[in-house]
Amino acid sequence: MAAKTKTKKRSATRNEDPALAKAKRLLKRIALVDGHNDLPWVIYADPQARGDVAAYDLTRVHQEGDTDIPRLKQSGLAAQFWSAFVPTEIAHPGRSVLEVIDVWRRMNEAHPDIFMQATKSSDIAKAKRAGKIASFLTVEGGVGLENSLAPLRIWHAAGARLMVLSHNETLDWVDSATDERRHGGLTEFGREVVRELNRLGMLIDLAHVTDEVMHQVLDLTKAPIVFSHSNARALCNHPRNVPDDVLKRVPQNGGVVMLTFVPEFINQAALDWARPLKDQYTKGRKDIDRHAAYAARAKELGPPPKATLEQLCDHIEYVAQSIGIKHVGIGSDFFGGDTPDGLEDVSRFPYLLAELIRRGWSETAIAALASGNFLRVFRAVERVGRELQQTKAGKLVRHEDFVKGAARFEPRWRG
């Protein structure tokens, strides 16, 4: 019996796609970083678990979703940036962000054999050596700041190392790519947010902002930026994707564009099919039944066109050829929604690298995409933060400080 078992294993290895086998071998040596995954929000919003990590049970395969421990074990990931996302219109946004951060912390506490809570670029190599996933915290959208810089420093103290300035809606201080432009980009308070992110050594993420904000941040920041989950607008004309004029500025800044798996950001036909629904920009709104809207559209027009792994690789190659291999990365944006054919869940990361290997990518280029480029950016952001903290201190700054005639909060002593 033992001899037969060994024969079967040799046969399976021999029959495996050579590119996939090479990708898996590479992932044993090189770190793989994913820039964006919304699992903490998925657990928080789950109608049964309601934020209870144990009740959600990450140890089982969640066929209704795309991220769980069994499939993470097949992913090859060395580091994951988990998003503390909350919808812009949520009640009590400041409290809600802290509650989702708490889900992230409890994920790490519940599964220390899988996740290593991480705050430094050096933690990625440390987790890789330990056979764990470095678990980083992102805050997606600035609504939880409630127009003050103070919460940003609290988020940083809690472990956040990356912030997406807005989500799908325009805030009082920053215009969103998928909402009304009210400010011509950043307000002065928005500029203070950028400066404080630099001082704290936190990554600035331009994934959801308007073109004007992208340019203004690139003018202002002292550190490299990231687009943690965006694609090339030249290939798919979604406002969330990066236009060529911004792409061309990324090398000078030293930043990285982390290509994402969202079908409507990959395939123009999929975007055109969904565009009239208007809710393709929403992950958390409770006033829209997304599934019902899509079902009605599918009944009228047939199912939406599919995006594919190969089309995503077209985006990766477009960005790499446009601005250089040193400025590309991976940012899945898995959140339990639609996924491309071939990238259905977190276990499929090796298949993405295998397709690039088939296209002639070298091991050096794969390593740069997988983590090398992002690590360069992360280290630079940390270095800028250390330098700025030697001469600058955090201050209590609010949006209303820059609004003429705005009511000011005046604390009063209680006696």
C-alpha cells in the first residue's frame, strides 16, 4: 500500500502544470503581499456572527465567501493587509471603525498559529520565516475620523499602517472617485491628513479618490504612495482605476500600483453591463439590495460578462510596461463579492503567478511584483515617518478650523 501511495504522489507532481509548480516553489522562497482584503468587515457584518470571530469560524471553508483559513493555507501569502472598512453612511462611524479594528485584533488572537499581528515592514520576513501570515491593519475611508486628526493617531497606536483616504462617497475634506466632486480635490484639512499620515509613517492609499486628489497628494506627500486595489483605466474605464497621466507620476514618487481582482475594474464589458445599477460602488449600503438589483438586470440582459485571470494579467503587464516593473503589486480586494474566473478565492494566488510565468516573467520580476516593490515603499514610508517625528509633533486639528464661520468646539470644565 505504501508503494502505491508514493507512486500516486509522483504521478500527480509529474502531471502538474509546470508554470503552477514553479509558482508554488517560488512562493516557498519569496514573500507574497496582498494589499487589500475586507475579511474583518465580512465578519462584522455577517448576520449570524455579528462580529464574533469564533462564531464565524475561520477554520471552515466558507463557500459563500472567498477567505478562510483552509484556503489561506494554500495561498502562499506571507502578508495580508486587512481592511477596517465601514460604509460612509454608517451610524457612529468613529465607534464602528474601532469595532472593526477589534475584529482584526480578535482574528489574530484566535489564530496565532496562522496570523502574526504586524506593524513593521520587517515583520513580513519574520512571519515568512515562522510559516505565518503577517497580519496588517488598513483603515478604508476617512469617515471614522469625524473630521479630526486625533482618531488617526489612535488608529496608528492600535496598529493601522495604511489608510485609504475615502471610500465610495465624498467626505467633507476629500472627493471620492465615485461620488460628487465638491472640493476640487482635497480641502486644507485633507492636506493636514496627508501630512499627518507622512509624520506617522503610515502608507497613503489613493485607491478611491478622484484624479484631482491623486495629483494633489503626489504634489504634497513626502513619502511614496500606494494604490492598494486599482487597475489601469486605459484598459477599463472605471473611475476607480488609475489614469495614464497619474500612472506616469508614480515612478517619480516611488510608489506602487497594486492590481485588483474586482471584475468591473478588469473587464470593460462587465463594467458597461453593471454601470446603470449605480450600486457597483457599494460594499456596505443597507438601503440597496445588491443581489436583487443584479438579478433583475440579469433577467433583462442575461448574466454579466465575466472577467478573467488572464485579463487581470493584461492590466499588470500594461502598468509594468508603462511605468516599470518596480511599480506593480497585488491588491485582491476580496470581500465575498464577484470574482474573476480563475481567481475565485485566496487559494488562487499561485495561479496568478503561474500565468505571468507562462508569459515569460522572470523570477526576479515575479519577486518584485509579489512583495519586493511594496516592501521598498513600506520601508521608505517608515523612514520618512521617523525623520518627521524628530521635528514635528501631532496636534489637535479639526476640519472646522479651516471653515470660515464654522462653529468651534469649546470644551468646558465641569465644576
